Amino acid sequence: MPLSTILIIILILILIGAVPAWPHSRAWGYGPSGIVGVLLIVLLVLLLMGRI
């Protein structure tokens, strides 16, 4: 498996884990999912530029 595929899978799992849907994480707001979203956008830009 290429490295980019593994990184995308890991980021998607982190994004699902950062969704404030569980009782212990409702007070976090959108911070964790926002950070993961930015990381996902950076990864997609690098992927489209051919750097990964």
C-alpha cells in the first residue's frame, strides 16, 4: 500500500474520532475536528501536487 493511502485512512479515522458526538467530548467544540480538517486539506494539496 502506498504511504498516501495509509495517511488518508489514518486521518479519516482521526476525523471520525474527533467528532463531538460522545458525552465526554461534547465540551471540546469543533477544535479537534477543525484541526484534523486542516491536516486533511494539507494532505490533499500535497497529494495533488505530487509531493507524497
